[in-house]
Amino acid sequence: MTKKALFVFNGDPMCFIHVLLNALDMHQKGYMVKTVIEGAAVKLIPELAKPDHPLHALWEKAKSAGLIHGVCRACSNKLGALSAANDQGLGMLEDMSGHPSMAAYIVEGYEIITF
């Protein structure tokens, strides 16, 4: 099975929509997909939870499909998104000095794609 880890750092919703669309598309085509939310992208987490946000439905679909592997603990804490991530039940990733380690995904056979 093809494994892809999508690391999204960009906090622009126009970038984030492509992460969600690609994660769902790959998943539907049989890929194993893990999306990791890092950097400025964590600031979108409280916004995506709002039902009137344009990406809310897509976000919920990706979460329901199990495609959101987790959120950077250090970035969420620093950028004020930690409680929103916890409220949504998102896993905290912190195995590299508080940040998610790309090497850990590579060891598991994932190809890293960054946004």
C-alpha cells in the first residue's frame, strides 16, 4: 500500500483546501494517508470547527475518514490553538522537541509531502 504523510505548514485556507482535497482523493484511491498540521496551519483549527467556515464540511469529512493524524503540540501551544485542537479530539504530535518528526514517518514507509 502506498503511504503518504501530508505535512501542512501554510495557514492560508486556499492552501489548506488542497491538503484536504488531496488527502480525501488519495484515501479514496486506496492510499494510506496521514495529515499532520504544523506551523501557521494550526491557527486554522479553531476556524475550521465553525459550521459557517467555507472549509468546515471538508474538514469534518477528512476528520471522519481518520485522515488527520495530529497536530504539532509546540506550534498549537505557541499560536493559541491547543485548546481548540483538544476540543476537536485531535492528537498531539510532539516526538521531536515538541514537534512531529518527519523521520518517524519515513521510518514507517511514508513519503513526505509538504504544503
